[in-house]
Amino acid sequence: MKQLVFVLIVETVTSTGFVSETEEYGHWADVNTCTYFSRSISLQNVEGHAGTTFKEAFPMPLRAYCKPKWVDPTETEIF
């Protein structure tokens, strides 16, 4: 029997804004846990102290989000 999980999707974005690569990183039973990790990755580009953004200091062309997916729990590690 399949189980509904939430997959962390991480996209690598080019300097022009196009997605160059998409990968799945982990399967979570709880959407809140998956969202925690996606926000942690995505919010690295927000403004930091003294008006310098993390993106300006350390370019991170990444975007992350969670996507629901049906998987077989006997074949997939679910966190």
C-alpha cells in the first residue's frame, strides 16, 4: 500500500532565473518538517545585518519547496 509523503525539491537556478537542475532530497510524513527544511534553504537569500544580504555575500542560486508524492514505504526511507 502506498503512503502520501512530502518530498523536498531543490532547484538550482541560473543567473538569468531559469531552472538548470531539479533534485529530490528526502521524503517526510509530515508537511511541517518538510516545509521547515525548504524554508531554511530558501530564506538564505533574505536581508541580513547591516543591509548586506546573504545572497550578496554568498551567492546561493537555490530554490526549495515541498511536493506531495505517493511512495511505497517498504522501498522508500521516510523521515
